[in-house]
Amino acid sequence: MEFMTAKEAAKQWNISQRRVAILCCENRIDGAEMLGKMWIIPKTATKPDDARSLRFQPLDNIAAKPFVKWAGGKAQILQEIRRLYPLGLGKTITKYAEPFVGGGAVLFDILSKYQLDEVYISDINQELITTYMQIQNNVAELISKLSLMEQKYLLLSDVERKVYYYDKRERFNALKTVANADAEVASLFIFLNRTCFNGLYRVNGKGGFNVPMGSYKNPTICDKNNLTSVSESLRNVRIVCGDYKNSFEFIDRNTFAYFDPPYRPLTSTASFTSYSQDGFDDEKQIELACFIKELSSKGAYVVASNSDPKNINESDNFFDNLYTSLSIARISASRAINSIGEGRGRVSELLISNYSGVRV
Ligand SMILES: C[S@@+](CC[C@H](N)C(=O)[O-])C[C@H]1O[C@@H](n2cnc3c(N)ncnc32)[C@H](O)[C@@H]1O
């Protein structure tokens, strides 16, 4: 394929070079590639219809980023996922859904780039969703609680910090049965996430959070600026606690939906599926694939991620067989959880999509 530079495209299309770069970032020029620091564009590419999409917001407009560390977080493979954002997102595609939202790395990326008419997020983790809702509706009280905890915690000795951490963990678990405690639940959720081991969220058989204390010297417990930006960006987002299947009504032919379920474990020892009391076994992976097929029939634009069983067993075709009619891209990621052996290293992961016109 022959390529031209952004400068050449700008001249040919009679728009600025900066505008061409923005269109490339928006994924609206099919086949455009980043080569070093410059864009190269297929010579056959044509100028998109509406070169000045009113919906596009520059990257630096809202700087919200995930407010928790989350196992399976997508920050480090965001660049690869971005390449799959469908053409027309923020234009003809006016809705976004992320039914397994977790820390929301993709959500916040999309919210900072596109103006959408409707956005839907959900997760089965009740305390995580309470925290999203508190950030949306009660951020000032949340910041004040977190700021107090941060001031106290950072002044404590190691021994005192340990007592403080386990005290807060016990209180957090006790709050499950207390009504009207959402602000406290949210502040403890963020405190524990920032100070526990590796930012994990793991529960025991009774649903109690049981992650031990981490060893951060100077953790940021109250990131006031980011919480304020997150609150702003969530203003019109529909936040739901529950199963991903509840998103069925919302998702239609104008929706881009990103599914990031708990990954299928590569080995029995590498299993990490305890974000909640209910695991996510092969039967659930199959149900999810059926759900995605139903959404495809509605005309929705769907991307899903998962682990690649071929990291361990080249002949394991679990997902290839499950998503035969969809496109499967294999990308490389560095993972601390859900990976092989020691639980660290580079592994292949799957990005599954149900539409063409993407640049994989
Ligand atoms: C891999 S994580 C998502 C990570 C997220 N993309 C990020 O960047 O942080 C999977 C999430 O799915 C949630 N989950 C598990 N089972 C679910 C279900 N049946 N419906 C909705 N959410 C579920 C978990 O609580 C967890 O937050």
C-alpha cells in the first residue's frame, strides 16, 4: 500500500495538518498509521465527510483517569484498544456502554475524547459502584473524608499504620449491613485500594474484603484534582450495579460496547476471579459470547477482551471456537495477575471485535 504524509493529505483535502492529525486520532481515516511521531495515510484514503466533527473534544479537555488501581486494568493496553474504536464514534455512534467497568481505563479515555448522547456503565461489585455514584453525586464530602484519612495515615509509624489499616478494613466489611453509609463506604473503598497489597480487590466466601496491607511509603489517598475531574466526566453517565446482561436494553445499533470480563484463567494457579463472590467460569464465558452475538444481531459495535489460552497450550481453541464469526486480534501485554508461572511477564491477550473498518 502507498502512503502519504499528514502534510500531503492536508494539502490534498484543503484542511490544516493539525486537523488531519486529529482525524487520525479519532480513528476516522481508515488505514492511517503512526510511524514514529508522524501519521502516514494511505494514498487511497478520502477526506471524511464531516471533517469538523462538533462532538470531538481535544484530548486535554478533561483529564479524568481511573480513581482506583484495578486487577486487569486496561491502562497499559489502551493504545491497542483505541485502535479498535469504531469509525463514527461520537458522530453516528452516539452511545457507549461498558458493562464490566472495573477501574474504567477505557471509559475515561472515551469520555475525554468524545461527546456522546448516552453512556452506561455497570459492575457486579456493589462497593465499587457505590464509589462511582458517590464521586458522581457527593464528591465534596468524599474528598473531605479521604483528605482526613490521608493526613492521619501519613503521620503514623509503620506499626500504627498496620493497626489503622486493619481497623478500616474491619469497619468497611461491617458497613455491608449498615444503611445510609454510602459516603463512608466510598471513602474506605478508596483508602483500602490505595493502601492494600497491589491495589487488589479480593473477597472471601462471605463477601468480606480480605486483602492484606501493602507497603507503600507515601500513597496518594486523596487525589482531589482527579476526583473532581472524574465527578465532572461522570455527570451524565448511567451507573448500574448488577450483571452485565442488564445492559441489553441500552445497547442498540448506535452503541459502541466494550466488554472486559474477568479473564479466563490461563492455569488453575493463576486464577484471579474473586472481584466478587461469584466467579466467572467457562460456562459464563460461553454465555457472554452468546450475549455478544445477540448484540451483534442488533447492529451494535462490540469489542471484548480476554486472555489467550494459547500462551499455555497452542491447541487450546476455546475463544477461537467461541467467536468464529468475529475478528480476533492477538496483542502483547505485561501482566502481574492472570499470567503465567510467577504471575509476571509478557503474555498475548485477545481483542475480539464484531465489525470491520478497524486497524488491527
Ligand atoms: C477485568 S475487570 C475490568 C477491568 C476494567 N476494564 C479496568 O480497566 O479496570 C472485570 C470486572 O467485571 C466485574 N464483574 C464480574 N462479573 C460480572 C458480571 N456478571 N456482571 C458485571 N460485572 C462483573 C468485576 O467486578 C470486575 O470489576
